[in-house]
Amino acid sequence: MSLTRRDFARNSAITGAGVALAGSAGVLASAPNALASTEAAAEGEKSADAHGGGVGYGPLIPDPKGILALPAGFEYRVITYSGRTKLESGEFTPSNHDGTAAFDGPRGTTLLVNNHELKGPRANWKHPVPLTEGLVYDPAASGGCTVVEVRPGGQVAEWVGIAGTSTNCAGGRTPWGTWLTCEENSDRAGTNGMTKDHGYVFEVDPVDRRANQDPKPLKFFGRYDHEAVVIDPRRGHAYLTEDAAGPNGLLFRWTPPKGFEYGHGRFRTLADDAGVLQAPKCFDSGGKFVDDLSRATRIGTVYGVDWVDVPDRDARTTPVRKQFAGDEITRARKLEGMWWGDGGTYIVSSYAREESPLQHDGQVWFYDPKRRTLTLKVLLGVNPDPSKDGAFDGPDNITVSPYGGLVIAEDGEGVQHLFGATDSGRTYPIARNELNIGTDDEPEYSEFTGVTFSCDGKTLYANIQTPGIMLAITGPWKRQRR
């Protein structure tokens, strides 16, 4: 059933702010260079100030080891380090850590599935994902996933979950305890040395190694430059982001076939064209079509969403995003991380530049599947000087915090942070990358990726993508003031 523009305009007029504040996380403001805030955010700030306290954990303290600055009372531990730590099979940990999720493992262990964003031929990389027998999709490709086991006593083990995939960027945790890893590269067989088509999603089981044998691309999700995916545990839809430009990429919704039941190994039973893949068509409360999400210039902006069928999901002749005319769907630049929470999914648009109608340095949207609305939660203005500490830009991977609000991994220019955003819109730093991979004269700091909490909420895991370091952060976590 379509949500017509007339219906959305009428519902918006009736419910007013109730629509604008969809989701229990409320409306989130942005970092110090915000374009806008909301009355709710302002009231939250007044309330917190009146009670003698702000948000967050205080200033970041420089790290004498030159890796990670943290607030007082916090500490970190290196879990894996590409080129230093080793897999069970003896090879070095692969490089370019990216999307990650944590799972409860047997005997009190924590299992983390860790993407490795490695593009192109294996010869291009010093530490590609090893081609473990039975776990290889395309022997020419360098990417994949490893599974990291952290034991109660602190010991760490690591093994390959899938190999021979390309540019494994983000992905998503399923309600039944597996990881969906996404290829952010859609090379065809014969391109860049590849022997198979790429641009797919694959499922990795962190517990049952046998389930990962003979990797199968989940072609029903479409072939394009995938970034992230979430599963609606109630309705069964999958939502996926595409990180692409020329033209800008798309958000997708996949509806499973009627009667399909999710579970371990169930995706393997589906045909390549199973279900329905769709892209969004958004319109504002006045019924006007919205061509690009960068049009939103105020936090709390709400768009109604209709869904339009994708003509050819495997992009046999034309990339999926180019199969639509300009007035048929809504686009966005750098659609990145996603995370399910508060009855819907949080969606990141990392930045927008000249290719978009308006420019920004980051948006976080919340899609409410019940109301079929997108609400702008975070909006970062263009950072005038990324080399200076303080402002945040370029949000990427994201997770919902057990202590309220969001934790966001920064992939901007200059200084890189992990930062939090409270329910009412206040932001605060959690960590700063101090590993300079440039020079003293021209310092360079890699992005943060793979931000995720352990299932008990005590440990925040995050990666420094280059050279590839997984970190475990612990400390006096507390529920943040609104």
C-alpha cells in the first residue's frame, strides 16, 4: 500500500511534533558545527546545566603510546593488529579493518566478526584475507571477514570467516546471530583481475564454522556498491545502503517472499530473484517530491517515504542507481553505516558536496517503518578546519549505545574521533585517534570503523582502519543526561 503525499501531509498536520520526534531516541543535534538544533535539544541542555553537569566523560587525555586518547578513567587494549597479531592458521591478521559486530560465544567468550575493506587483486595488499580452503568465493579477491574470539581470561584467537570477497565495508548483525558482510565494489568478472562478479552481500556465522563453507552471494539483495544492512526483526524487511556517486546512491528495502521464515541457513534456500527490492521516493509534509536527502537543513525534518521497485537488481546492463529517472526516487551522497534500534533504523549520510543540491559534513536519519517516515536526527555543517580538534565531521559506522543515544565513528578530514550523541542532541568525544600514519609536517590519521558494544555493554570495540587495529575500550560508562 502506497503512502500517498496527501496522506502524509494530512497525518503530519494531525500529529504535528509527534511525527517529528519518531523513535524513542528523540531528536539529536549535532557536533559543535551544527547547522540547527531543536527546542527539545535546547531544553535538554538547560536542564542538564541547571543540575550542575554536562554530558560525556570529560576531556580526552593524550596517549603516551600514541594510539588512542581517552577520558580519565578509561583504558584500551589492542585486540588485533595487522602485521603483528596472527590467525590460528599462522598468517598475520589482515589489514583495513572495517564493519564489526559482537556476539555472545560459547563458554563466556565474545565473538566479533570483522570486515576487511580490501579492494582489487591480492597482490595489491601486504596482508589480504588468507584463502582458507572451503571459505573462498573468488580466489582473485583480497577482502573478506575474520572472526575474533575474546576469552574471559583475555586470550584472543582469530580465524577466517569468509575470503575472496571485495571491499568488505560495513554490514549488519541479524536477529538470529549472524553477520551480513557487504561488498562496496561491483566489479564484474574480468575487471581488475576478478574471476567472479562482485557487489553482493554474504552471510557469516561467527559460531558455526561449517555454516560458512562454500560462500553464496545473496543476490536477491541486489548487486551494487553495498555499505550496510539491517533486518527489521518484527516485519522482516531488510534495509540496505549504497555508497556511490555519479549519480548519488540509494537506500533500499528488501521484502522477503510471502511465508519466508528467517533463521540460520535460511537465506541459502532463496532464489536469486526472491522477494522485492525497492528504492525510496520521499516527499515533504506539503506533498513536494524530495530528490536528495541533502535538501534537509533542519534537525527534526520529516519526510514521508514510498517505495519503488528496482527494475533489474543484478544490474546486468545498467547500475541499479542509474535505472531510475531523476523524479522517480530520492538519492543521498555517501550512504554509510546503519544500526537497528528504537523500533527503526538509523542511517548515515557521511557528507555532501558539489554533486548534491546542498552541502553538509554529515547526517544521521531515523527510518520508522511503522509510520514510513525518515526523520533527520543529526546534521553537521561543513567543517571549516578539520585539522583542529573539537568539531566532528564525516560520520560513518554507527551503533546505538546501551547508555542512551548513539556512538558514531568519524571518517572525516583531519582529526578522527569516536563521539557520542545524547537523546536530546548534545555531543561529546569518546576517543581520538593519535596514530599518525603521515609525517610530522603533514600528519594523517585514519578513520575509525566497526564501532560496537559487547553484548553485556561493558566494552566498546572499535577499529582504526589503517593499518588495521581492533581496540577494546573499557571504563566508567554511565547513562548520559538528555
